[in-house]
Amino acid sequence: MRGTFKAAAALSMLALVTAGCASAGNGNNGGGGGHTKVAGASTFSACMIVDTGGLDDKSFNQASWAGLQQAKAADSSIEIKNLPSQSSADYAKNISTFEAQKCGIIVATGFLMASSVEAAAQANPSQKFAIVDCSYASGCLKGPKQSNINQLVYNTVQDSFLAGYLSAGMTKTGKVATYGGEQFGTVTIYMDGFWDGVQYYNQKHHKNVTVLGWDEKSQKGTFAGSFTDLGAGQRIANTFISEGADIIFPVAGGVGLGTAKAVQTADSGGKDVNMVWVDLDGCFSAAAYCKYFLTSAQKGITESVKTSVLAAKNGTFHGGTYVGTLQNGGAELAPYHQFGSKIPASLKSEIDQLKTQLENGQIKPATKSPV
């Protein structure tokens, strides 16, 4: 399974999201195609619960919805629906609505929905579920294990390790920073990888680049307390910039847009500050800020959701765990885009070499966040 966000695929994804947003929240078929059916074919419904950030959240919702849209594009007998969530209180209600509508699979877009999904899966073992960024191994799902839940998780300690190494190689101030939305394992695994990548760069180049906002050893750092509060992202970034950080890695969904705004403002004031984006390729999901993104540490959410939907439709769904890695394309760095000519060739070569070493297990970044 390849979970990549190459340029063409990402452009296609954004076009699909734009087309689908008009139907967001009304339970109608998405993708701008209405309730399209093929003559003589039975309709299979794939249904997604949108988390509180909305469909265009630059993160899990956007990528997961694109996965449903791509599944529909691959099999036009599939209809796709979504329901919005104003708060966590809507999760169980939305699941019940979709169960009543006989959805072939219900996709939950993130670990905050874990308890609602697990309760529903236990109560209705014939209903198929997929949940993004959540597994029994990570402790997000508590058990007993349910065979009707497909767990889609991503070993992002690998690609964030590369992002940390890259950031350490590109900083001019000797200070980089990261912060999270909330302190969950699926957030801190990114921060662990970033921190370790910086330390590995220091070891290899005899440098002393400092990481603000996180310490992998103590598991203590900075958190916004939200995945939607752009103001918090801007305030945190401004603090890091005032402390000398010139590269920031927000692991906080839409909150990162606030950081991007702070970086843009700093640039207008003559400061050379840049970022690493998270989850999706930021040059497509947050294109207005592309000039500030060294790269993005991505998850292969779209492809893994698409594969789950098609498996449910085709009768090959068995539940279990999909782990996205550098090797299978489920966790990877995005292209360098506008930084392609700014990153030294020697540093690019080191990143390529490290990627191979991570893939074959020669390098094993430390993390306290199991997938």
C-alpha cells in the first residue's frame, strides 16, 4: 500500500475536496457527483465522521475525505457521505445515524473518536469501521480487540526524524522548535522523531543545535491544548521566534496555520524563519504558505482510507492494523518544493542515505509512543 502525497495526487485530492465541501455536513453523497449509481450495480455506502476541525482542516478530515473520494472514483457504485461534529458529544450520535443508514463502512477521523468507535463496534460486530491514527498497540483502543475495526496508524517517528535532521542542517540560529496540539502518543511520536533527528545531526556534525518546545527523554514540552485554535499557534510561534528559533515544526493540525501566519509576519519584519508542515504536503493543503515550508512530514492517510473502503466493498475487509512506514510509503517527507534549490546537495544526499538506513533498520529513532 502506497500512502504518498505526490504532486499530482495531492492536486487531485484538493480538487476533490473542493468539489466535496458543498455537501459537507448534510449527509449527502460527496465528491460533487450526487448519488451516482451504476445500472445494475448495488450501492455500497462509505460514511465518514468529520471531526470538529471541519472537512477543510488541512489534516485528518481533509485527507480521509479524499480517501473516500478516491475510492468512489475507483468504483462508481460506492456512494460517500459525511456528518460533521460540533463537539465530541456528536461522535456516538453520528455513528448511530450511519448504522441506521446501513453504511458498509464507517470511517472515524482520529483518535479522539476511539471510545465511541469501540463501543459501537462491540455492540454491532457486523458493522465495519476504520479509524485513523488509532490502534490497540498504542493504547488508543482499549480492548478487548474487535475484528471489525481497521486501525490505520503511521510510524511517523521515521519521517519526522528526517525532518529534524534537515532542520538542524538548515538552521542559521542553531535553534529549532516543535510543539503539539495535545499530548497524545500520535502527536508526541512526531516530536520524538524530530528531536532525535536533531540530536543525530549534532552527533554526526559535531554541532549543538537546540530544540525548543520538546525533550524526548523527559517527554515534556509545549502544547497548544487544541487542534483548531490558530491564535494559540501564532502565540507559541512568536515565543519560539523571540527565543531565537528559525525553524518550527507544529504537530497540531489547523493550529499550525497560526504558526504559519507568525512565520509570515516575521518574514515581513526581516526575519528568516521557516517551517516543517505535518500530516499532509503543506504546499498543497496550505499552499498560501508554501514558501516557508522546508518540507512536510506526511502520513499516507488518503491511500490507507481508500484501501479500507475498497476492501469493505469487495469483501476482503478483515480488520487489524495497517502501519504506514517509510518503506511502504505510509510515512514520508514531501518534496522540498521552493526549497529545492536552497537545500545544499550534500544535505539532500545525507537525507537520502538516512532514509535508506531507517528503512532497513540500521537507524532506530527512540520513541515512547508505540503505533
